[in-house]
Amino acid sequence: MANEITFSITTTRFDEDYAPSDSSRITTNFANLARGERRQQNLRNALTMIERRFNDLAHGDGLDGDGPDGGRYSVELDIVSVQLRFADGEDREFPVLEVLDIHIVDRLTGERHQGIVGNNFSSYLRDYDFSVVLPAASAAAGGFATPDDFGELHGKLFQHFLESDAYRERFSTLPVICISVSTSRTYRRNGNVHPVLGIEYVQDSFSLTDEYFGKMGLQVRYFMPRGSSAPLAFYFRGDLLSDYSDLQLIGTISTMETFQKIYRPEIYNANTPAESVYRPSLAHEDFQQTEITYDREERSQLAVVQGRYADKHFVTPHRRVLDQWAAAYPAPVR
């Protein structure tokens, strides 16, 4: 039954010349930046922010961030696009998810280091769950409600992808998905401090996003790195603290903190860092805007469009096969 669904991977370099493909999710952060008159300047500024932050953290971690032009390390990013195919004879693939993969180049030694894949995780099926399934369930219940099986198909497909030949042939480590903390939860410092990840926070209860990623087999921890304004949420399988090198963790922090500063500056570009008890808010006014154009409202609207696209072209026409496949597939293992 598992062989009825297979995956293929394509990659596209994310640099100042990047332009989204026809199949790319336009709500994806990196695709949003690559649109409009300022597209190239947006991309150049974002990439510069990532590299500066990387060298700042590497220097502070004792990795000697000094080098040519004050930066020993350069950061290269690839967009990893994943297509799903059914083994039913149809010559058609469906774009299921996209992430960023990181490569770190040591300008001093010439060495190349593999970073962590999973950055800027985006998924058509996730759009479908949150923009189609969840509103329909809430409307039927007369208030907020989630179906009992909410996120289970997405979680099993994600686990199946990690176990696929396509993933294992391309990546040697498991992904880490790093996103913003939830504005519906309160976070408290627990006294732990990691040399790279920084100050650890714990939440008062799991958010809907925490539970959704849990169905993908991922657990979550929250850390505020040195020099950051707010903690980041790290979703992972295995051991976040020992499965990755310092350079790999710095790559994820510098990349995702940059994107958070761009589209959630109220939280991640705040002038005052989070205190020991922290409730993030997009109504916060003491922050700085980046010099990068980003349409947050349009991104939310397009998520609905893409959720409906996934419903029409993926879920509805293949519902019987997907239901049978999901019923036979084991629950995600963390």
C-alpha cells in the first residue's frame, strides 16, 4: 500500500535572481519576496540579513566568524520542491510541499557544510486543512471546532516522505521546522540556556499548530538565541540538541529569524526582547520595520486559494485512495 504513493524532489537556487515557478506556492515566504518592482532588492536584502546574522552568531559561539569582509561564512539556500505521485498509471504529479535547504561555505578554509533542511516549510495540504477543513468544521459546530482526524493525512504523508528513497538519497539528517511562536499562548523561561539556541522557554499549553506538527511526528521546543527579540519554535524528531552541529543550528536560526523579522516584525524585530514571561502580540507597536516589501494580508488570502486548489486537484479526486492509504499507514512515531 505504501508503494502507491511515491515522491520526487527538485531544487532551485534561492538567490537574488530567483523567480517563482508556476508550481511554487505563492504564499511561501521566499516566493512572496520575489514579486513586484522591488523583487531583486528584497531578495538581496534578505540574503544579506541571513549571512550577517549567521556570522554574528558564529563569532559569538567561538567559531571565529571573522573572515573576508568581516564574514568568514557564506550561506547558500536551495528551495526543495517535493512532488507526490500515485502509482496508478497517471502521468501526473502534485506539488505537496516546499522547504529551504541550507549550505554553509567556510571562506577561510574552502570547506562546505550541509545545513538543516526544513526551513520555511510550506504545504498545499496544510493550506487545505487550515483554510478549508477547519473553517467548515467550525461553521458546522457553530463555533471553533477541529475534526477528530484533523491533520492525520498530512502527518502520515510527511512521515512517508521522510522514509522515502527520495528523501534518504538526498538528505542525511532529519528536518527541523522553525517557525514563529503562537500569539495565543504564553511562554516562560525554564532556566535552561543552550550555547547556540539560547534561552529556553516552555508554553502554557499546546497550540493547534503544536498538535498539528505532532501528528507529523514532531515535538517542539522554544529557544531565544543571543541577540534575538523573541523565542522561535523548533519542531523536530530525535534530539534537537545533539543531532546537529553548531553550524547547522546557526544556519537555521539565521535563516528563519530573518524571515520572521520580515513578516512578523512586531515580534521578531521588537526593540525590547522578550522577558521571562512572554505573550507575543502582533499589536505590539515598539518595533522596527525591515527595508523589505512583504504583503502579509495577501499571503493570508492566497492561503485560502491554495487550500481550495489542493481540495479540487488532490484531495477530492483521490479521496478514496488517500483514505485507504491513510487507514493502513501507522501513526507517526516521534
